[in-house]
Amino acid sequence: MEYVLALHILEEEQSEIILKYMQMRNRKRRAVHLMYKNRSEEGTFNNLITRHLIDDEEKFRSFFRLNRNQFNYVLQAIKENITKKPTSFVRRPISPEEKLAVTLRYLATGESFRSLSFGFRISHTYISKIVKEVLTAIRVQLFHVLLPTSSENDLKVRAKEFWEQWNFPNCVGAIDGKHIRIVCPPKSGSLYFNYKEYFSIVLLAIVDANYKFLAVDIGSYGKEGDSGIFSKSIMGQKIYQGTFGFPPDNELPNSERKLPYVIVGDEAFRLHTNIMKPYSRDQAKQDTHKAIFNYRLCRARRVSENAFGLLSNTFRIFYSPIAVEPSTVDIIISGAVCLHNLIRNDYERANKKHTEENQVKLDGPLKNLIPLARRGGFANADGFLVRDNFKEYFVSEGQIAWQEIMVTKT
């Protein structure tokens, strides 16, 4: 009898302990605000998007920066990665469509998570998880599709486009880098502090003639704002080691000159057999032929500047410092680059002809995307010979009637 009584007492004590534990747990868990409970009735997704924007293509694209076909394409690609099944705790999980909508709106506006939470009726802490989840899925599922590794044939096509549109032969791309402004990460010291005296992460990119990104390197520290970033990057190592996949040397149009395929850049990059940079200003002032080469190179190189301009104009998160962890900034940049190429692919199909008037002026919006420091490092000896050959070609067989006029104006 005493044993049974003792057992009952023990059970009651255990029950009391469990009850106290549950009460403490419930106190720590905040009650869900009514605003979030009414998400399905009052949230932006159901009220604005599904009732109004879904039937208006122009408004839909203005809100998301993607049209409906592009939205559905991305959704189908990442749907499995971002779908959550109902549980006893979360009976109605947020749908993949709504997660993608929140993420695209974040990229399109640069609104804070707290600001978005009032419209979408989702807590700001969970929105931060959604954004990271969706952009990670985009990088995993679409990066290799929208930025595929280029073959020799692909690079020949890129070179043909550069010649037809920008009058620079044997050019497969234009390279440039930008410092993307971020809020200072805690305990990071001067790692992200750049030469313009603010905190940044570097986006280094090679761009084709149609403003699409061919290859990118994301995540270098802001303090490394020179050609060292390129030398350390995978794309830079491949070019310097001869494994980038350039096609064999080819004759220039209307000429017997045989020169290598090249990438054009500015003074931040060192001259190389496969990387062309302009002559110095002093040299260009003393030699008209060198000034003409600089003009032709800079005209082709502007596609990289314009690509960054289009990226920031489309996704205005780049208009102001990004206030998330550096690892999340990397994911944001890679996701935005993928979506940029998706938009450009559709634009190419709709507009076969590109003219110089289509270029984007970069005043204003790019104050948070500044160029790399203009220190090119040591040049490759063969690079001088290649550059001189291009220079002679531009003033002979490859001459353009109006190039001297443009050089005189500048």
C-alpha cells in the first residue's frame, strides 16, 4: 500500500514538473498577432496580387520586375525546394507562390523586412528566412541554366555579336567590377571597408554584347578593390592559366591579321594576351591612333557598365546599403544576376536589334555601385603586341568612318 501511494506521489510530481515546463514554454512563445492571423484575408498576396495584378500584365511586371511567364518559370524551377508540408503546429504554411512574391518585391524595392511584414502579414523574422530560402533555391536550380559555362562555339557567337553591335572584333565579353554597398557587419573590422570609405562586397562580372552576365565572382571584401580580386577569382585564374576556353586565334574581319580572342576592360585590370585595356591618357593625347583604339575599346566596354545599370534599375535593393549578413548579400546578388539574365533573354527574343541608343545612363542609381580602384598591376609582354595589332587594325582595315570625329569630340 505504501509502495502504491509513493508511486502516485511520484506521478503527480512528474505531472506537475511537466505542467510547469509547458507553462514556461508557453510564456516564452509570444502569442501570434491578429495582423498575422488574418494574412489570407488582409495580406498583399491575396488582396492585391491574386485579385488585381494577376490579370494586368503591365502592373504585374511593374510590381515584381518579372512578367507572369517569367514568374511561373522561376516558380516551377524552385517549387519543390521551398514547399513546406502542413504540420500540427503550422496547419497552413505559406505557399511557394507567396514566398516568391515576397522575395521579388524585396529585390524590386529594397524595402526592409519590417516594412514588408505589414503588407504581406508575415513576421519580419520569417521574411528574412523566406528571402534566403528562395534566393538559395534560385541559385541552386537556375544559376547553371541562366549563366551556363561557355564553350568555344558560344564564345565565337559572342564575338560575332560584339563585332556587329559594337565594332570590336574577336571580343567575347567586357569585364568590370562594382562595390555593392552594405551595412557594416559586426566584428568585421576593416575587411569590407573600401577605398571610397564605406563598406562593400565586390561583384566582378564578364558581360556579353547584349548586357547579359556570362560569368560572375561574388563576395570579395571591399578592401580588395583592385585587380587582385580578378587574379584571385576563378575566372581570372582560368584566363591567366589558359584554361578559360578561348577559341583558337582568328583572322579579323576584312583582314589577314590573326589575333587571339579577348575580353575588354578598363584600367583596373592588367594587360594580357586575352585582356585588353586602354592606353594611358598621356599616350592617347600624344598619338591619335592610340586615342582611336581607346575609343573603340571603351565603346565595347560600356556594355558592362550598362549591365550594372540595368541590374540596379530593375532591382532597387542596390539603391541603398543592404542590411543583412554578408553571406546573405552573396545570395541576393547571385539571385538578382540570374533574374537579370532571365529578363534579358526574353528581351532579346522580343527585340532582335540593339542600337547604341538603347544604352542606359548610369548617373544617380549607381552611387552605391562604384568601380574598382584603377590599379591594373603588371602587364603581360604579349599583351602589348596584341593591343598594338588591334590599334593598327582600327586605323586601317577595320576603320569606321566616324571614329576620328568621335575622338575629336572627346
